Amino acid sequence: MKKSLSIIFLLIIFSIQIYNVIAIQRFPKPEFESGHTQPPTLTPSPRAQALDILDVFVLAAALSIVSWLVIKKRSRKGVFWMSVFAVLYFGIFREGCVCSVGSLQNVTLALFNPEYSIPLTVIAFFILPLVYTLFFGRTFCAGVCPLGTLQDIFALRPMSIKSWLEKVLGVIPFIYLGLAVLYAATGTDFIVCRYDPFVGFFRFEGTFMMFIIGGLLLLIGVFIARPYCRFLCPYGALLNLVSRFSRKHITITPAECINCKLCEDSCPFEAINKPVVLKDKEEKPIASRRFIFISVIIPLLVLIGGFTASQFHENLAIVNPKVRLAKELINNTNYGEPNEEAFEITAFKSAGQSKEELYKEAAEITNQFYIGGWILGGFLGLVFGFTLLSLSVFRYREDYTPNKGTCISCARCVDYCPVLPEDRSL
Amino acid sequence: MAKKEKKKKLNRRDFIDRGFRFSIGAGLVGLSGLLAKKSFSNEYVWQLDPEKCIQCGRCATECVMTLSAVKCFHVYDMCGYCDLCGGYLRPGVKKLTTAAENQLCPTSAIERKFIEEPFFEYHIIEELCIGCGKCVKGCNAFGNGSLQLQVNHRLCDDCNECAIARVCPADAFERVPADNPYKFSGNSKDETKKS
């Protein structure tokens, strides 16, 4: 009888202990006799939210000031000092995040992923520069964007590059934009942030590759002004499109252009449209035949682009960690690690999701990439088509005018114009 | 009359421009409306879920900060104040002393303080902690799991996309509302919520 009682007693103790193991409280909380009090767990609070609201105000103020400096005051000096301010405030003080360039990914993610709710400040950082661009041209690029202004300060010995090269390289931002949207929409990665070349300079720390790419871009930027803005920036591609229809825009001359050619080489970004002499115009039948031909092949280009990109959907999808994990599990490759089990696989096993569920999820994501590939390819086909079309359009021009798309409103050309404004009050 | 004159000045090019301008403007307004509807006025910050964490050690190396913003936090409320601490001492040490070779922490960032027989209190020296999670693993294996990795928000730069989240094998990093920025596991949950 006693024996059985003791066994029951032991069983009860064991069951309590097993219960404790599940709750991970293996050892009880001590009760101190010496009156020692347990210190609290320190939880340092994040950056105050008021500062984020301040950031939005500073952004709006900076945009207004730069727009005023560019459109009304026509002052290169003012824009330069605003760029220094932008590097100091948006770059070094705010340490680069969130920036408008990166925010386009947050916006995409918010549109495609119902679970992600986007903070209001991020919306402001995305929308405000676009709105200002719609009214005043790319004043954001001129003196507010820390990435652009940093390069602008380094543009010391700008050289001109061939216009065909400029056109070809000018397509890259659209490819980058398309990829950034694809990867953000599938919730895979924010590639624009991942390959942000300058954020390391603002924080004075970063990975080695970041400094190499950033330093290289700045070095190139000494000779070819703003390489990132012109040939990479996906947000710049958006602003380029919007700026073409801007209500107001910087003008080189305050009054009437006198064709003195003084401003001809003043633009480091090749964004000045030169006057076109009428005799340069091609014979009409050839030009219009080419125009019609290109217009007809644009839908074809869209289809070809879509088909090609969709064929690479598996290569695009492998960046997604879930797709990668599924592939590693199917092939039993263990992430190429010969000795130990890869962390990803350990984590997957401890998370308790079944393999079938993971494969289903991965297949779904891959399918999203297939659809996304069609859209991406179609978009790129459209971009190529319109680039070709714009090359074959002849537009008669008498004056030197800024190219509203590629002009970033830095106001350098203004100082070269000898014409005085007719009416000072204007 | 003046209005009519203005209308006459409008050529085809301007008309097209204006049309595009208004449609882009309307698009932007629509987009911001759509986003604002989905928006959450709070900012988000990055935090890691200790229940998903497998202590792989990537937090120590992948953060954009040169000393990772991920640190070990001690949830005192869960601690058993053990003498033989699985988070402090390396397993299988020959002598139970506080000598450096006996410590699990590679930077000696855990300070051990005698309270009363048989209890010891362990403090994390934040400046020394590199966020490798070795002690967390030890504490989870042998103790109560009171040592937990968390993003220290005083140090975190709050990148738009966290560099550690990108490589975290357990997918433990997530965006949490900035007004409740810590995510401790276990029975400490209610305590931290209260405070």
C-alpha cells in the first residue's frame, strides 16, 4: 500500500516536472531572503514618432523652397546650398531611411499584400515628390533627394557622352523599376534598398561591397554627372515620366532665347534640347513609314518581352527564400553545405510546417512570378518600343529648351544665359 | 472674353499635356487615397520573434551596424538565478569559475553577481554584446530561456528592409508597431505589456 502511494506521489511529481519543461520554466523564480529586488528588463524605445512627422514637414518645406529657387528665383547657388542641406539632413541626420526611392517598394507591397499596412510617413515620402514634380518639374532630384544631391556635389568635371549611349543606358532605370516592383509585389525582397550604393556614406558604416559600388559611382560621377540618377534610379524613371507633363518647368532663359549657344554645353546631364534646323529633317515618306512600322511592332515587342521574361520566371523566383528552401529540400542539396545541416533547414524543421505545405506555397509564389514575368516583360517591351519611337519622331525647335523628362532642374544652365528678364517683377 | 482668348491659345500639344497632367494628378490622388485607407498611422520597427529564433548567429554579422543592433536581453522575470547557468558557462567546463575560458559569451558580456545563497544574477553589458545568441542557445537548452535576442531600438537604424531579416533562416524578423516594439517570449509577455 505504502509502495503504491509513493509511486503515485512520484508520478505526480514527474507530471509536474514534464509540465514545467513544456512551459520552459525549468527553475522556479527565487524568493530572496535578503530583500533583493529583481531589476526590470530594459527596453530602450525607438526613435520618437514626432521626428517622423517632422521629417515629412522638412520634406515638404525643402521641396517648396527648391521649387521656388528653381522656378522663381532662378538661383543655382540656392539650389546648391539646398543640396548640401539635403545631404546633411535626409542623408546624415536621418541616416537615409525611409527615402522616396525605396518607398516605391513599400507602396507596391502595400498594394499587393493585404497584410502589410503602410505608415503614413512612407506614403508622404512617395507621393509628395511626385506631386511637386507634376507642378514644377524634377525639383526633388535637384535639391532634396540625398542620393542625387550627394552625386551632384561630386560632379566636378562633367563630360558629354554620346546621345545614343545616353538613350540606351536610359532604359536601365525602367528595367530596375520593373524588377523592384516584381520583387516587392511578391514580398520577396526590396532590391532597391539592398543595392542602395550611398546609404553607407550617410551612416559611416556598411558592407564592403556597398562602399565599393558607392565609391565607384561617385568616382564615375566626377566625369559623368549623377550616374545613379540617370542610369539606375527607378524613382527617377517615374519622375521622368511625370515631369514631361509638369505644369511649370525651369527655363534656361528668363525671356526670349537669342540662340547665343552659351548654354549649349552647360548641362552636365545632356538634358538641353538644341534647336533643330529644318533641313535636318528627313524626307517625309521615309520618316513616316518608319514611324508607322515602329508603331505596329510595339505590340509585338510587348508580346516578345512578356514571353521572354515569363520563361525566366523560375530564375527570378529563386531569390525568394521560400522557393529556395523548397528547392533545396526537393533536391536535398542542403544549401551547398557539406558538413552540418543548413540553418534554414533546421529552422524549417523546428517551425513544424509540413513539406507539402511549403511546396504548395512555393509553387504559388513561382506562379506569381510567372504572371509577374509576363507583366514585367510586356512593360519592358513597351519601354523599348517607345524609346525607338521617340528616336524617330522629329520635332521642330527654334530655341534651346530643357528636356522636361531628363532635366533634373539643377539650374546650372541659368547662369549661362546672358538674357535679362524683361520684367523684374515676373 | 478673356477666357475665350485663353482657350484659343491652347494648341494641340498643350491640350495633350494638360490631359496627361490631369490624369496623372487624378491617379496620384487615387493612389494616395487607396494607400491611406490601408494605412496604419503608426510607424513600424523591426523586431525578432524569440519563439521562431534558432540562434544561428547571423544577427551578429548581417546587421548594417558594425556592432549589431540585435542584443541579448535578460528577462529577469523568467530567470531562475541559477548558480550553474547554461547561458553563462560553457557546457562541460572543468572548473566552475568565472574565468574567461569557462564563459560561453565570446566577449564576456555577461556579468555575474552573487545575490544570496544559492542565487546569482546575470547582467548583460550592452556595449560588449555582439548579438551572437550563444548564451540564448545555452539558456534555452539548460535553463528557463530568460536570455532572449531582441533588436535594441536605441541602436537600430530601422532600415526600410532589415538586412538581417533578409538572411534570417527562421523568418523570425517582422515589422511590429513602434508603440509596442519588443517581443519577449514566455511568461514575461504580460509583464512587459503592463510596464
